Amino acid sequence: PQPTEAELAAAELGSKPKEDIEEPIGTALAIDEVKIELGYSLLSLINDLEGRRLTDQVRALRRSMAQEYGFLMASVRILDNMRLPTQGYAIRIKEMEAGAGEVRLGHLMAMDPAGRQVELPGEHTREPAFGLPATWISDSLKEEATFRGYTIVDPSTVLTTHLTEILKENMADLLSYAQVQKLLAEMTGEEKKLVDELIPSVVTVTTLQRVLQALLKEKVSIRDLGAILEGLAEAAPHTSSVTALIEHVRGRLARQLCWQHRGDDGALPIVTLSPEWEAAFAEALVGTGEEKQLAMAPSRLQDFIRNVRDVFERAAMAGETAVLLTGPAIRPYVRSIIERFRGQTTVMSQNEVHPRARLRTIGQV
């Protein structure tokens, strides 16, 4: 009997040279946004059905960061890497290594909240996310460590904490154009009308992405996207400078910023910038609009850096996490200097202080 068309087609498929059915080049070149690579011994963290699995913790982390910062980051890919130490791991952002460390399975990491070395037998090390002194202790010492007031964490939590800090540092890079479009598409009601009026006729998606990335870079949540869009609607007709748009939007988020940085007593602990430094920064600005930049003598910058370090280290020793308060015109330029040597320090302008916020001045630069 004659072969059917289906049989002929099947024979043709089967006879195709192998290279014709290789994976598409796009798949081969695809970049993972976030990836965790595990050494051989750590594979039990994702395969072990007992206890708190790494995959569950990572899933919970993505959810909590979405609630806190306002967008859902790309999925985290977890895979093995036999070139790593057997109990080592590496965290990659867009294929580039952003952090690495080692954990000890079957042990617990103990840390003294005061930052001192743990006085228990075990392997002394440093906690990978914050670099604090820590010790890997055996499970049998868990009760003793708890009794002494030490913080105790298991290996997968050590890794997840490290991942959390790396994601926070790289949020701006992880907010893609497509994700911004998705955030806009999910808006409803009056906010949807605002999107239709504003984008792309007044503000392009690319400009909005740059504004959102600038906020995330300074760990400002973009969850209140409605307020951010309202701020852009107010400012965009008057300026094309992205820096000016960002500063105006930050002013619209004053309540959020003051709440985020309040102290235990509910007040905003601030370090003010002296009139001398305010004037020095204002005089050192050259250019206009997007071309505006800081042109301060290196020796003067070193003086500023030294002053900031002194004041904030004194505040830290007194248990204060203060905000540096500056004039609105110079805030982005002061922040650009401070992020190089003290990235964790928040810089706010007077325009970002909510009228109802209580301030507590703890020093001056």
C-alpha cells in the first residue's frame, strides 16, 4: 500500500538533519534576570521535602518585595554549578555575579545582635549579606545559643537574606520596560483615565521607567503609582528634565518618605546641611536641565565626605539612623556624592518633608 501523507511527513521530519531542529538562537542567548547557582552539596536545599525549602522562601521573598516596593520581579532561577565549592553558592543578576558565599548544611548560623563574636564552639565566619561576625554552630547548641540571646538562622535563610539585599540593591536594573507597561495595564478606574491622558502624549513609557528606576535606586517604593503619575502630570508640561520630574514626584511622596524613615518615637531623625555647604553645592552646579552637573574641587569634596562620615558615625553609635536634609535644588547632586561612600544614607529635600511630620534634629554637616 501507498504510504499516507502523515507517514510521509513523519518520515520527512525524521530524516531532517539534526542541526535543523536545534533550539532557537533566541533561547540559547536568553539572559536570566536573577539566578542562584548552588554547589553540589546544597542541592538538598531545593530537593529536600522536609523543613523550609529554599524555593518556598524565594517565592515568599518575591511576594513580600512586590508588596513593599510595588512591582513583581522576574522569577528566580535556581540551578547547580559544579565549579562552585560543594557548599558554596553564587547569586547572579543578568548573568553577572552580584554576590557569593558558603553555608554549612546541618549547622545553624549564630550572631550576636550587638555585633560581637559569638562565644560558642563552631566555625567563625561572616554573615554574607551584612558582613557581621557569625559562627556556624551544631544543632545541639541551638538552645544554649537562644538562651544567650543570639540570633539563629538556618542555611537556606542565610542564602535568602543575602538574596534579599542583592535584589534591593539591583531593583532599578530589574524594572524592565515590559514590567512598566504591565503596571500601567493593570491600573483601573480614575487612574486608568490618567494613564490614557498622560502616556504617551505627555510622558513616554521610557521616561516613566527612568523615574521609577530612580526611585527604586534610592529604595523608594513605587506601589503608589497613582501619586507618581499625578506628580508627572503636574510637572511634565513645565520641564523635560528627568531629574526635575524625579524631584517633583518625590515631593508628592512626602508622606510615604517620612513614614518610611521615621524613628521608634515616630519622629523623622534628621541631620541638616549647613548654610555653608548648601551654598557650596549651589555654586558648584554648572549647566542647565539634563546637562546640569556638579563641578566641585576634589579637595572640597573630600572635606564634605569627611564631615558626613563623622556626623553619621556619631549618630550610628548613638543608635540613630538619620536622614540628611538638604535644599531641593541640590538634593540629587548631594545624593550622587553620598551614594559612592555611604549608600545606605537617605538624602531628602525640604520639599519631601510632610507638613504633619515631626522632625528631630540630631546634627549638622
